[in-house]
Amino acid sequence: MSGSGRGGDGGAWGLGRGELPEGWVWATVGEVAEVRLGRQRSPKHAEGDHMRPYVRAANVDWGGLRLADVKKMNFTDDEFETYRLRPGDILLNEASGSPSEVGKPVLWNGEIEGCCFQNTLIRVRLDEGDPRYLAHLLWYEAARGQFARATRGVGIRHLGAAKLVGWHVPVPPVAEQRRIADAINAGVARLDVLEQKLRAALKGISETWNAVLDAVAAGTMPGVDVAAPEDHLVELVAEVSGGIQKQARRRPVDNAYPFLRVANVARGMLDLADVHKVELFKNEIERYRLADGDLLVVEGNGSPDQIGRAAVWHGEIEDCVHQNHLIRVRPGPELVPAYLELVWNSPTVARRLQRAASSTSGLHTLSTRKLKALTIPVFALQDQERLVAAAEVARARLNRAKTSARTALAHVVALRRALLAEAFSGRLAPQNPDDEPAEVLLKRIRVEREAAEAARKAARRAARTKARQASTPAPPPHRDTPALDGEQTTLPLEFSS
């Protein structure tokens, strides 16, 4: 249902239906656009005579299209006409395991000739208007969590084409849609430049910290004069041991203890927001209890650059143990725990860990045996302490810079949303009383749709009538029908008795 001025509360979906500027109306997406779910992927479509490119949810990101990996499947000519993309189409992510990812949209500008789309995406094709305006509006709805709140399903959350058809949106006059889209694009472009600079600054901070870690490992920290280190096998300067394998019998019941997992160990820090528990038996707590200064090392994580990441345990939780996917490295008297953590997470040692984790099978994982055979640089204790102190000064300075950059980045995100909020309330671009009101636009769309539907029905009736006529045989001529010219007739014979 559409209408101008003050609407209702908007129901369960869409922007709050408050007062709109003169000439605007509230409408559903289905009233201004065709909404269609893409073609389902199936093994029978994996090959054929009409292989065509198609985009899927993996190709749609918050920053736009990601087309480095575009797959193909078979679309017949009729299917191609149904599922082909045209410039101006809007594609939305239909489903995701993360509700916040559902509904994120991109505008298709004909990036790939003859491209179709999969059913993990919803296509929105405007009948009339500026697709940039609607794309920005749908992005705003997704970014502020409106689509996430409307999803359904367990595990994988779905938006659904039907839900989007009924989604209420404010519709300005077409000319004003163009002015709003131009203003949004200009504002977003400026914010994008600022965001790119801030992300580059954060990347630079991360790279600088890696350089600090390497300087600690090499003993080249500015202002710190140390003697050259010696490379030692880890097993000679530390105790290396595995953890507890999680099994059904270890479900926490009577003798439960806190239990660290891979998810709790980041590079150089611990995340203890979600710590599970595990059942221990007999004297296992004495064997597996973590001690202050233990280094927890991730044995494998799928991604080679994350294998071996480590953080020091400082006794944050009493009587805590660790999973077998974490390897405990307990430093001996030759090592300062904080120094060991810095060196272990340095790019120099990380490369050694990656080489140690690689195997001919293609699996990348560490083991206690591999860690014992790893070499690390070991300075004199007092030099380790001086290197740690210098690194902490650098860390504090970089953390301040990182906090400032992240705060500024959060402001950019807030400014982007504020810009869009202004746009969709009619305060970003000027109104022009000479613009054709949106109500006229909606009426024209309704009339054109009704006419198109009537034409389709008439065409279908004509096709059915023609098919019936073609399948019905002509009736035989009646015997009383007069003969045509030139046709020989049979006369009745009479016999006298």
C-alpha cells in the first residue's frame, strides 16, 4: 500500500514510515521493481551447450562486486532471458550464516557481458527511476541491521524474495532520485578516500609492529645496545608439551576445569571472553595446569600465516588447562617470557614455523616434536629485558596511533550512515515543485504493468486457441451437402418389382 505524507509505523519491515517531503510516497519494493530469486545451482547444469557466467553471494561484498572468481553453468536461451543481468540491476545477498551479511546489495553496471545470477542472490530491477537511489537505500537498510532483523531460519538465515517484495521504501520523484543519488555518490566518494587513508594507516601500524618484532629478534632495536644472540633449539631452553584432547567422556560434570582453545589465542594476546570447561580425571590438573609465563602456541589453523601464533599466559584464570590443538612452551631460566612471546610472533620466527608446519601431504600443522627442533635467537637475560622494555615503549606509541585511526574509522562509518539518513528523509538534495510527483510515477507503473499483463494473457489465449485448432481434425463432409462443380455424384438406383 502506498501513500504520501504521514504513514503508519511501517509494519515489521523497512524504514519507519514517518512524514515525507512533498511529492514523495511510501511504496513497497514490489510496487516499483521486479524482484526475482536467481537460478538454483545443480549438477545437471554443470555442463551443456550454453555455459554462461553467473554471479553468486561470494561475488557481493560491502565495498562492491568481487569478480576475480566468477563461475559458469548451463542456461538455455529461455533461462538466459529470465536470469540475465542488465545494467541498473541491484543484487542482494539472500542468505548467510551471519545475519548482518544478509541483504547487502551491489549495483550491477554490466561488468560481465551475458552474465546471469544464482539463487543465493535476489535481483531487484526497477520499472522506472534511478537504480542508484534504490541501491543506496537498500545498502542503508542492510548496514543498519534492518534486513538482519527480518531474516528467518536456523544456522543459515534467509531474507527471501517475498519479504523484499513487501519492504516499504520512501520514493521521491524520479528527478529528485537522480539529485539524491548524485549527492550521495559525491559524499561517499569523499568518505571512501578518507576510509582508504585510515585503513592504509592501520596497515602501516601493523607493518611497523612487525618490524619492531623482527628488531627484537635481531637485537637491532634503536637505542638498545646488546651482544649478538645465539640460536638455540627450543627443547634446550624450554619445556614443550601437548594438551588435552576433547572427547565425549570429558563433558564437564563433577570435576570440571576451565579449558583454553585455539579460539582463545590470538597473536600476542589472549581472548578470554568465552572459556569452555572440560572434565579432568585423577591427577590430570597437576600435569596440565598452566603456569604464569607459559607460551600457548596454535598448532594449526588452516591459514599458513596463522599457524604458530602465540600468546603468554599470565595466570588470568585459576587452575586452567589447554586443548591439544594448543602446544604449551614453558620457558626455562634462560628466557624471559615476554621476550619469548615477542620473538615467537616475529615474522622471522613465523617463517621458520611455516616451514616446519609444511608437509608433503599438503596439511600444515605443528607438533611438539617440530617445536622442540625449532631454533630461536637467545640473548643474555638482561639484554632480553632491555629489548622487551624498548618494544613496550614502541607498542604503547603504536597502540595510541591505532586507537586514533580506529576511532576516526568509526566516525567515517557514522558519517556514511548520517549522510544516507539525510538523503532518505529528503534533506540532502533540494526539492523542486515542478518535478513529477512520485504518486504519478506509481500510477504509471501500475497502468503499464496491467497493460503488459493483459497483453500476456491475450497472447497466451491466442496461443492456446491456435494449438487447439491445430490439434483438432477437420470434420468429414455431410452426405446431404450439394456437390461442388466438377464433382461426380452417385445417384440412387431404383428397381421395379
